[in-house]
Amino acid sequence: MFYLFLLAHLVADFALQPLWLVRRKRQWDGLLLHVGVVLVCMLVLMLGEPNTRSLWPTMVGISVVHLAADRWKVRYADRLLRPPFVPFLLDQGLHLVTIAAALSLALPAGQVWSPAALSLAWPAIYLSAYIVAALAAPIALIVLFDPTFQHAAQAARARTRSLVAALAVLTLSLVAGPAALPLTLAGLALASRRPASPHPLDGPAGLIAVAIVAAATGALLTLMG
């Protein structure tokens, strides 16, 4: 069950949270809108997995904690903790711990953690891996490499290029196995020669970091499978 809720969280926090909403979360309307998206993403799980229908109180509880965590982050953590990458990691860690703790209180451990407990667990794991590699990792790297958003004008296109690169590397690592390494190195060498923009994601460090995360994710999926 954890993997379904993880997928819902990743979709809400990375796929369905554009930059304008990130900024708007400093106001209550933006924060409530985001938490509403979080709740809806969990409720959508009921359409594909009937066993989640009895967990609607758990979904509401997770959403309330998400609201409190994000409110604390935008009001205090972003000002008290430096660099911005630190509150980013703390925020994501708290959300994942909340999901794990809430499900552990509602279900036996086997139903929470075993991929065999649900038919949709493995599809959720693979989709989560792709979101982490293609969406979450580039956003984390922007926070790490460009904490003042100096290159914000190039961020959207740089994220798109990182998304394509991550999808390619992750898919290669799953399909091509060991052959993915030389292909990835060749692609990195070519892209590093002529960066597409001054944005850190388009630079050598950004490209290498995106590729490493995608390749490591692919290797982990291979080991799990």
C-alpha cells in the first residue's frame, strides 16, 4: 500500500505543483489548493484499488499533516534553515515518514510494505521511480545548485531537457543493462561540450547528477525485480 500512496504524493508534489503554486503556498489559498491536490491524488487511488476505499480517514490525516508541514516550511524553515536544500529534504522526509506511519497504524505491516499485497504495487513502484528521476531529482538539483533562482528564466526549459535525459537514462538502464553505461557517457560528453543554457541543470554537474540519479534508480529497480 505504501507504494500507491508514495505515487500519489509524488504526483501531487512534483507533477502537479508548478512554480506559481510553490510561490502561492505562502498564502493560505495556495496552500489549501496544494493540499487539496494531495488529497485528491490519494482519493483517485480508490478508482484502481478497492482496498484503499476504507483508508479515506488515513488520507485525510495525511493531508492535515501535509498542510501543517508545508505551512511550517514556508513560514519558518525557509528562513531558519540554510541552504534551501536542507528544508527541501526535511519537508520531503517528513511527508514520507507521515505516509509510512499513517499506513502502519491502519494496516498490518505486510499490507503496507509487500509489493505482492496489491496488484498495482509494481506499476506504482515503476511510475514512482520515473517521477523521482525525471521530475523530483531535477527540482532538487535546482534548489541545490541555484538556491537564489538566479537562472529562473531558463529553469523551465532546463527542467524539460533534464526530464528527457532522465527518462532516456532510466529506460536505457532497464532495457539495455550494461550497455546503458557507454551510451550514457557518450550522451553526457556530447551535451557537456555545448551546454544548452547557463542554467546549472544544463551544465556538466547538473547533467551528471541527473544521469547518476536516473541510472541508480534503474539499477535499484533491476535489483528489486
